[in-house]
Amino acid sequence: MLLAHGADPRGTNALLRAMDFDDVEAVRMLLDAGGLADEFDGTHVGGERPFVVPALHQAARRMCSPEMVRLLLDAGADPARRFEGCSAYGYARVFGNAALSAELEARGGAVDLTHEEQLLAAAADGLQTGGRHLDPEKLPGAYRTIIRSVLHLPGRLAHVKRLVEIGVEFDQPDAEGLTPVQVAGWEGLADVMAYLMSLGPDLDHQNGYGGTLLSTILHGSENCPKRAGRDHVGCLLLALEAGVPLPRTAADRAGVPELAVLLESWAAQHPEQVVDGGPV
């Protein structure tokens, strides 16, 4: 309806956001309405560039389908465009998007991988690295927070473990200050969260929104798109059993009744863990 009444997708996050859900039809509609597969030349929004992730890099990290990849390439997405010094092909290999890497190879868009990309790609492909390690200080920003970027994808726990084995930082905050263990809690992925907690992350860390591990879990229990099939109760128990501070008002502010009951019960049984104040 918006597009039919002349809404202009250029200069917005609409196309990239549709790619978050691998929504091929939505991306096709946006392109047909004048959206650009690559919109990073400074000609929109008064010359500003608020959205700096090129389309193919976005497709790589969001594990978009072969149909989406072909649609973007046919619409002019540039395989040679780089993001934070990284090629689209490198992104595809590092994030494990076989559909994109295969399509780029078929179209002559494959490039040589750096040493760090080779190790990250091996971890994505489930290959042994022969005990080799990388220096996280040499990783570009997007690769440095790759654990946070992939942990929510289906069946990626083994991938996360391989990334830790080759030296990727397991507690590195992203641009919003969210750490991997907080993201696992928000997503309701108790098995991933348990593994990350076994590594000794900073459980007192506050993210860019002022949230703690506990408040992030509660927020995810109400806002994670896949919350119905996730285990936020298990995540909350992991945090509480680890001794994270429990704000006195947490139960009153929890939007999920089951979690509110758990918090009330825990506070009654562990009064030494209850604190005044704190983000919820």
C-alpha cells in the first residue's frame, strides 16, 4: 500500500531489513519501486550515508537464499564493493553462506582470502585448522564480533565453538555494546548461553542500552521474534544460578508471567542476591 502511494524506499533501511528475514518478494517490490541494491554513493538523505552495509555483505551475514542472491546481483549489487576492508566473497566464506560464495564464484567474483579469512572460513565449513590461531586484533570489526553475529542461526553452536578454538574473542561487545552471552540470553538459546558462560564472560557488563544480562533476557522474552520456541526460562535460570544481581523490582516488570513467578520465587529463596535499583 505504501509503495502504491509513492513511498520511496531510497535512503531507508527497508531493503536491508527485508533481507534480515530473507524476504525475496519484499526485496523485489522495493527494487521495482526504485530501491537500489547498492545505495552507498552519498546521493541520498542529504548526502549522508546512514546505512553502510552493502547488499551482498548483508546477504552473506543474514544467510540469504540463492534466490535472494541472484535477485541482488541481477539488480546491480556490486561483487567488488568492500565493507570494512572485506570483500563480499570473503564475507560469504566467513559467515558460511555457501549460496552466495558459489554464485560469486560462478560469476567470477571470487577473490583470495586473507590468512584470517581462511581460518574463519574453515571454522564455518567445519574443517580442522591444524591448531592454527588468529590474532583478533587483526580482524576487522565485523569479523571480530562474528560470534555475536552467527550464534542465533540454527545449529551454530559447533561453529561458535570452532571460532573460540581459533582465537575469536567470546566476550567482544558489538557496536551496540551487546556481548555474545547477552545476545544468547535475548534469543533464548540456553545451550549457547551455557557454553559461553562456561568460558567466563563478564556477567556484570552493561550494554549500550544500559541493560544487564538479566534485563536483556527479560527483554528478549517479550521481543525476540522467535520467542515462542525458545527457552528464556532456561536462560534466566542460568543467569540467576551464576549469581547475577536480582533487582527488587524485576518480577513486577517482567512481562512474561512464567518469568515473573520464577523471579519472585528466586528472590524469596535467595534474599542475599536481591539488590535495590539496577536496570530491568
